[in-house]
Amino acid sequence: MIQPEQMIATEPPETEASPAVTGTARPPAPARMIRILERLNEGGSVSVSGLAQEFGVSDMTVRRDLAELELDGLLERVHGGAIGLTRGPLTVIDDIEPAFEARARQNADGKTRIALAAARHVAGRNALAFVLGTTVLAAARAIAAAGAQPQIRAFTNSLRAGQVIARAGISVYMSGGLIRAEEMSLTGKEAVDGFSRYYFDVALLGASGMTAEGVFDFSPEEAAVKTVFLQRSAERVRLLDSTKFRRVSTVLIASLAQISTLITDAPPPPDLASVLERAGVRVILA
């Protein structure tokens, strides 16, 4: 069951006349974008004029929304509107892992919303596991920014996340292992054996892609560490921005049934949403 988080946005001033709408509050930008993706996931296309009438905003505002969604790879703009990129059984296969900083820039706004929702979701928990990942790192920053939480003990193989959390005064536990220089993460048998000694209340887990088959990762070394966190956590929370839907890569990490909660920035496509529901995954929209 999808549970939307509260969304707040500040709109820039309109520069052209908006459609006349009385007594109806205009939805903020994140809410509009979620509804646009819902329309496209149902099939067909959307029109600028139709969306402007529905939302009570100008055509220019709708075109900005569509441009941002296209930049994030979530739709294709056409004359007068947009069409979806994920109709039918389309799956994108990723063979090469992009650089960490490049991944961090992709759909950065969506990842920020996911991170804030994750920080709210784990508030009050004790033993938190953070795996490598750009969205997980954003969540670590959000948790650190939330202020003193002396009950938290953090476990991570990410040197970046460990540094962020430790600077917030939170106890951080890491393992030995081989450092992947680009990712700044600890991997290998020492890392797997080290984290296998612990149990966690919650594991915050990223992935490079998700299909009905499960969730994927680029690196077999990272996948081994993520599997340990997955197996030894009471709640397994996937932080996955919507650009990862229907994408596969080198390693299948887990089935959807092994996920407790999915926090994402837009509704999954209908075929994936139905599999998530059957698997009992709680879906939270940030």
C-alpha cells in the first residue's frame, strides 16, 4: 500500500496567465509530478493543456514539470505533452557502473526527499546499518542533521557515510576489508565476516535497479556486504529513486519478498507495483 509523505514546494511566480480555478488549491510541484507519472504509468500520454486545466496552473508551469521529469529519465516529451518510457515489459540493462559523484547528481531532488523520509522512518531506532549508495549517503546526512540521537549505533561499510555520521556524534562501527577507491567502501571477506557478528534494527539499502525479479547491484563485492546487512536486519528498507525501476545490472541481490519497506520518490509502474503488493512490501512515497 502506497503511503504518500507530506510534500511542500515553493512555486516560482507565473509569467503567463493561469487557467481560472476557484476554490481549489494548486498542488505543489512534487505532487504534480507524482500525478503525471501515475497518468503515464496507467498507459497512453498526457497533454500540457489537460494537465494545466487539472492542476490549475499555467501551460508554462506544466512544461517545466515535464522538462524536469524528462531530465530524470522518467518520460519523453512530445509535441503538446509527454509519453511514458516504461509501458509494457521494458527493462533497461546497465553494464557499467557510473562514477559515484555522477550517480549522486542523478535525480538529486528525488534522492533528497527519499533521504528525509528515511530519517523520519528510522527515528527512535537503535542499531542502524548503512550500506554503500548515493541515496543511503543522503539519508545518513539527513539523520545526522536531525540532531543528537545518543541511542543510535551505526554500522556501515561506506567511509563517506561513516564520516558524516561520526561527525554528528553518533557511534559508528566499521569493519576491515579492501577499500574500493572510487566508491570509498570496504569490501571482501574481512568486511563480510566483520558485519556477520552483528544484528540490526534497520538496514538502509540502496540498489542499482529493481524489476519484478528483485533488486540488483553492479558489484559482486558490494553485493556480498549488502547480503549480510539484508540477512541480519529486522527491517530491510530499500531507498530507491524512481529512475531505478525496471533496470537490471550485474548481480541480483534479493527478491522483492526480502524487502520490508520501499521508500521512493514516484509510484512504481503498475506491473512492478502489483508484484510489490503481493510480496507484502510497504511503499512510502517521499
